[in-house]
Amino acid sequence: MKNQYQVNFPVELAFSLKMQEQEFAQEVKKLFLVKLYELGKISSGKAGEFLGLTRVDFLEMLRLYNISIFNDLTEETLLNDLQNA
């Protein structure tokens, strides 16, 4: 069984963004995972998994939020990616 957390927001926030409740919840989840990725707290693969996306789809989605995929680019990451290509 997976643990789940609930975060409460005022209904007015979703309303002001012209979003339905489910759409708002999904957007908050996306923003949360994008920020965790940007801060280096989660991998792109894990973030994509939590959103039901592939790693590549998650990385492509980042441009919608003006997040560079090269923030965490290190020599080790690059070599690992080359070996897995």
C-alpha cells in the first residue's frame, strides 16, 4: 500500500485559474515534481514515473515550465547516459 498525502487549497485558487478540481490537482502534482527535479531532489525518471510519463516525456514537459534539462549535467551523468544509450 502506498502512502498518500493530502494538501488543501482554497477552492477559489482553482476557480481563479479557471481549472476544475481534478485538473488543478494534477497541475499541482506536476509543479511539485518539476520543482523537486529542478532542486535535484528527484530524478527525471522517478518524476516521470509518478506522473505516469516516461523519462523522456517528463524531460520534454520541462520546457513548458522553463526548466533546463542540463541543470544536473555532470560528467558522471553524461558517461552513464552514454553507456545506456
